[in-house]
Amino acid sequence: MLRDHLKKNQNLVALVNKVRLYLSYFKKNIDFLYMILIQSRYKKVIIRKKRKLLDKKLIKVAFFVTQKQLWAGQSLFDEFLCNDCFDPMIVVFPDNEDKINSNIFTTNANYDFFKNLGMSVLKGYDTDSNSYLASKNINFDIIFYDQPFPQIHNSLLWNKLSKDSLVCYIPYGFKIAAFYQSHFNMPLQNCCWRVFAESEWHKKQFIYYGAFKGRNVITSGLPRLDEYNKSSYIQNRSYKRIIWAPHWSIGSHEKEFHSTFDQNYKFFLDYAYANPEIHWVFKPHQRLKHYIVEIGLMNEEEVNHYYDEWNNLPNTFFYNDPEYFDIFKDSDALITDCGSFLAEYLPTKKPILHLVKSNKFSYNLIGEKLVKSYYKGTDHNSINTFIHDVVVNEDDFLRDSRLLNLALVQPNPKGAGKFIVDYIHTELKKDNLGG
């Protein structure tokens, strides 16, 4: 009642709006000044790293990981490992987006994943005391964060660690959505020593939208796509294998909510039951399971049962690890409404069915070029047609137009990981130590 009364006071409303405007302007300027402060730190930090390299000491590199499913730096890690000047390590933290499992569980899951790969890994979260590692115990020369807003303790963010470390960022996925501020103007991206962009077009967006105007951005390509340069064993088989990769963003109104899972989850499982001659890989976005419970589409028991069903059939399995490129290579088609997969799957040269909601989802320029060359799934009939005609009968009539976009996705065919390591090594060897 009081609130409604105050809203009628036009002078008060105008004053409140003016205060909000000033506060927004003040915050924007504070953020900008803080960005300049952090960027100025790197001039001294890099001199110390150059001297360390001259003294024949190893440059310690850390990859901060909160979600193993977002891991996109394997080729980069391997290239650092092959260079005698660097000592790379994975530092794992809890997945704070996971509303089902505990911090201890997700930290241990992240740790076990990398440990099982034989990689050097450190827990950045003490699972005995349920606390984050103190920043004073972080002693790395270069730090890569796994996402533009990592949900870890404030003391472990770039604001603090940039005093002693060169902070870097590589995208965990190929950005094709029209989210220009969140993709190109996040605080981390503006405060990094270097951002390594997936294409020259993406670099130009950092220049246009970023507060730091892309002065810290280098075009490298996406290290995750270096997996296509590795040879893989592809089995001979008589059946077709299709990947279904649903996104987490279930919603009915907002344009940024583009998942079709709620419309299709029963259909795909029923199809797998009814057509045992076709094999399926269920590869959902890592956030989907938590979100289904959050919005009440299913309860925890129901969603666990649904996921388990994808492992119980002889012609299906659920895949949740970040190393999915062998799965991509050994498939016959992708059906998805995920953003990055629409770009990442393209180098397989196999057909893609883009699942589309009734609301219009906005793509950036590269995204628009890509999705125009894909088959469209707007309902169950169009999905059935794609499976029968394009996959089973191999009538892939969009293949030629689709493959015209390959150069957009892989601008550095020799490998982004090697390019980044060579770039950093060259920067640290430059003879400009200063006074």
C-alpha cells in the first residue's frame, strides 16, 4: 500500500531514478578504474616472470576448473607440458551451479576426472574443512579461469591474484548466441592479461563491446577443437548412432531460454525404445539435471530415473564427460539446441538437426551463418523426417552449404593450443625488462 502511494509521488520517483542513474554511472566508472589498475599491474608482473625465465626457473601455469564438463584446455595443457619452460597444473574447485550435489562431492568428482587422466591436479577446496585454499598458498605465474564469471571465493579471483600472476582466459565454447555483453564485456575478460579468442570475428566483438576495447585479445582459435587434429579409433558398425544434446535453458517466454527439452524428452526416449536398430548418445548440458529439479519439471528421484533409463537400454547411453570429441567422430548425426555444439560438431562434416523453439532466439553473425545451413527440427514430425531421410537413408542435401562454414569455426587448423603456448613463450622471452 505504502509502495503504491510512493509511486504516485512523481517528484520522489524522479529523485529515485536519478539516484539509480548516478549509482550506475559511479559503479561503471569504478569498474573501469579498477580494470585500468589491474591492467597496469601486468607491466610489473611480466617483468618478474621474464626474469624468472632468464634464471632458468619453470613458469608455473594453473588452470582453475569448477566444472570438469567445461574443460576446454586439454591441447593447451599438453603443449605447456611439452615445453621445458612451463609446469602446468589443474586446480579444481566445487561446482557451485550444482544444486543437487555437495561441494565436497563436486570437488572430488573434478579431482578424480583429471587424476584419472594422469594430470597434475591440486584441490583448491579443502574437502576436510569445507573451505577454499587461502590465496597466499596460490603461487602460479599464469592462471587460466574456466569461465568468465567463476563461482569461487573472492580471494581467488583476478582482483587479488593479478598482483602476482598473469591472468588469461580461453572460451569454454564457441560463442554463436547474440549475448554481446556477457560474451565480450565481462569483468574477467577486461581484466585479463590476455584473452585468446576463437576467431578474428570474435576478437572484433571484444574491440567493439569490451570496456578495454580488445587490447588484450589475441585470435588463436578454440583449443577444444584441436581434438579434431588427433587420430581416433572409429569402429566399423552396421547401425546408425545419433547424439541428442539438449540445453538446460527451459523456459517459455524469454528469448534467451531456447532449450526444447521439455517438449522432446519423452519423445526421444520413446523413440529409442521403439527403434532398437538406431543407437543413441544422450549428451545433455551439464546444468540441465539441476535445472530440471529447480523449475519443478521433475523431482530429484524422477530426473535420476530418467537419466538412468538412457543407460539401461542396449542401444543408448548417457555421456557426461568433457572429452566428447571421440563421441562426435564416432557418430552419424547430432540433434541439439545447444549453442556451442552447433559450431563444435561442424568439423565432423556430418548432418546437424537444429532444434528450434517457437520463440525467436537471437544468434550473432557467425551463429546466423551456421544455423542457416542446418536442418530444422520444429516438431516431432520434422525430427522423424531427419532421422529417416537424412541419417538412415543418407540423403544429406545440405552437406555442401554446411561445409562452406568450416573456416569460420577452425581459423587455426594447425592447433590453437600450440599457438597460445608459442605466443606466451615469445612474450616472456622478449628483451624488454625495463628499469
